[in-house]
Amino acid sequence: MSAVSAPGVPPLAVYVHLPWCLQRCGYCDFHAHALRGELPTQAYVAALGRELRRQAGDALGRRVASVYIGGGTPSLFPPEAIGDLLADLDRVLGVAEGAEITLEANPGATETARLARFREAGVTRLSLGVQSLDDASLARLGRIHDAAAARAAVAEARAAGFRGINADLMYGLPGQGVADAEADVAGVLELGVDHVSHYQLTIEPETPFGRRPPADLPDEAAVLAMETACRRRLAAAGLARYEVSAFARPGQRSAHNIGYWTFGDYLGLGAGAAGKLTGADGRVVRTRQEPAPQRWMAAAGGPEAEGEREVLSGPALRFEVFLNGLRLCEGIPATLAAARSGCSRAELAAWLAPVRERGWLVWTEADRIRPSAAGLEMLDSLLLELMP
Ligand SMILES: C[S@@+](CC[C@H](N)C(=O)[O-])C[C@H]1O[C@@H](n2cnc3c(N)ncnc32)[C@H](O)[C@@H]1O
Ligand code: SF4
């Protein structure tokens, strides 16, 4: 089997959602549930297997180019269960040789003692939710770990032989100053991570932070100063910014996330998991699995497992291609943008003309369409202009 079965069909990735955490963090609106009682490991992995078989036809013969196991807190699952899941994926679809297989892991739960076993199970890349290296900030965020546990997790991941370790960091935290944000970045760089995802804290409405916003959030000027200082630190340490929030050493960019940003396909497996697929007829659909874990487990393998299905076409499809592609600093090849959006180059040129005239977008000599430096800073406004 080849990586791509037919010309024009995007590469295929798999996203697996494991929806439980030990406790909910105050700022988080991801699809995750505080674990009560035992983790239903066997039942959940068996349900993933049934759902994988139901969706296997959508792969159109493609092998899996990358796997991302996210959550929730996937590292709560035993490494053997993750190994079984990966073996099943290989049996049913075939996982490409050398495929990037990422697992999200939270410092501070017992699972850090198992990082080496995750590697043996086939995981090639770890994404650690460090968030901050300041104990007071971590406590206010509602994290289950302190800074020492975060440092220990990175050290353990390195000792286990992982390369391409990512640390998620947030900035713009309650009570945080520019020097504090910079110290967090300096701290994870000292630990030797290869990739940093650096997110500004967003206050999401349906969260404890949304219901009672912290009074001491830094103002816009402070947040901008944090970005400037942190990005300078990252660049000086050799981590180049390649996406709005992602910074990597050479060779350490996330292949799976680049798949999303270049509008690749992915199967979504697990309660609440999103998928995006191109059909044999060229139609692009977005899917979302039933979100409630118990209902999803009961339905997996049957039609009820699919909660939502939306066909994307015309201006909505074109917009989504750019919503993703313009997150990349290098943008996307124009030929790829045309193929994914079903537009001619002339149609794209006409549609993009107003944002190019504003200086937000560049069509490079190398035939890529990318945001300008100003466009990247103003990405929300740029996208608003393009919105259908
Ligand atoms: C899927 S989440 C969870 C990963 C993992 N469960 C953890 O928390 O360690 C991925 C990342 O999104 C970021 N994130 C979550 N909620 C956020 C928010 N409200 N604002 C900014 N970043 C957020 C965090 O950095 C988090 O690590
Ligand atoms: S551990 Fe991660 S997924 Fe779970 S609530 Fe906290 S931020 Fe959200």
C-alpha cells in the first residue's frame, strides 16, 4: 500500500481522543471529564478497535502517516493499552514506517514512571503539559502538578530516549509579569525540550475562569511584551517559530500538526474526537464522534458513534483551507491550496487580492501563499476579511 492511494487525495493521519483527566483545570474547555472511579481501559480500547474497523473504509487504502493520542490525559492509560491500540491501527490500516506517534502526557500523575514503557509501546514523541514552571501559577490554574514534577517529567522523557519532546506553555497568566513568562520559557529550554507550544491563556466562557475571570490578568501591552521576549528567547535557543504558537529545533516540527495545517485527512477515534476526510468522490467531510464517553463506548462500531457529519464545499471549504494554512509561517504551496480548496489559481488570486493589497498576505516567488509578518500578527483580522 502506498502512503497516498490516488493523486489529489491528502495523506491520512489518525487522532485518538482519551477523554479523562484526574481533575479539570480551571481554564480548560477541551472535551475532558474528571475521572471518577476506575479508568475503563479495556472497554475503551476495545471500543476504539470497533470504531477503527467501522471507519477503515474511509482510509481509501492509505497507510497512516502519523498518529496523535490526545485528551484529556492519555498518559493515564497503561502503556500496554496504548501498545495494543497502536498494534491494532497497524493491523487494520498499516502505519507508515517511521510515522510520528505523539502521546500527550501530564506531569504529576503516576504515569511519569511509565514514560519508557510508552516508548517501547511505539510512541515516538511526547507532548508534556508543563504550562508554567511557577508553583503559584500552576496552583491557580488548577494543575495537579508543581514545577518540580514538570521538570522531572521532561528529564524522565529524555532519559527514556524520547527526542522531539514538546512542552506546552501558557502565558498571560493571572498575576504574571513579562519576566515570569520569560523565565518559564528559559526554564523549559534549560531542560532541553525540542519543541515548545506557546499559547496565550484564553478565557473560555464555559469554564470556572470564564464564570469568574481572574482580576489580575495582564493587560494587552504586557501580553505583547511577553510574546516579544519569549519569542526572542526561543529563537536564540535555536527554536524557530513555524506556526502561530509552535516553535521547533530543526527537524523537530510536528508532522501530525503540519498535516492539520496543510488540510490533510484524519480519522477521529474516541468520545468527542473530530475527523476530516476526503471521500472517493472528492467530497470533504468533517465528523465528530458522540461526545459522552459511556454512550460513545456503547455505540462504537455502529452508526450512532458518529455524532455529527458536515460536508464542506464552496466558499466554506476554501476558507477552512486558509484558516489552517495561514497559521504556518511559511504558508502553503499555492498548488496545494488550489487542490485542497477545489479552486483555480486565478480564483484564489481574485479572492485573496484585498488582503494582499493590505500587505497581510504574500504570494511568494517559490509559489507559496503565506501571511506577511504583519498578517501573522493580525491573523484574526485577516481571517475575518476572508470569512464567507
Ligand atoms: C489538549 S490540551 C491538554 C493537554 C494535557 N491534558 C495537559 O493539560 O497537560 C493542550 C494544551 O492546550 C493548552 N490550553 C488548554 N486550554 C487553554 C486555554 N484556555 N488557553 C490557552 N491554552 C490552553 C494547554 O497548554 C494544554 O496543554
Ligand atoms: S489536564 Fe489538560 S485536558 Fe485535562 S482539564 Fe487540564 S488542560 Fe484540560
